[in-house]
Amino acid sequence: MSKILTVTFDGSVLRPDIPPDLEPNKRYVISIVSEDISSSQIKATDMWDVLEDLTETVDAPEDWAS
């Protein structure tokens, strides 16, 4: 399962901007990325969108055998 949540850190607790759809009393592993962006710049994404954003075009010959 993968989810992207936006949160605010109040100095001691991370508070989600919207209630997350998570199972209570279950442990989760999170990754923290600090970004200075406004909520209007955040787009809803799924894993395919994330992969698309991370991939780039490779300049290569038409025939890789050459």
C-alpha cells in the first residue's frame, strides 16, 4: 500500500491535512520530504504518476546493437 499525505508539523506532532484512511493501532513506515509548496500546487497522484515523474528520456541510437 502506498499513500501520499500532506501534513503539518506543529513542533511535536505531524497532523494530516485530511483524515487518512488508515487502520487504527497498526504500525506504518513513513518517508518525510520537506517541500515548500502551496496546497494549490499539490496534485493527486498514484504510483504510476510518481514513476512517470521520475523517469526521463534516454538519448540512444535507434538500434541499440550498434
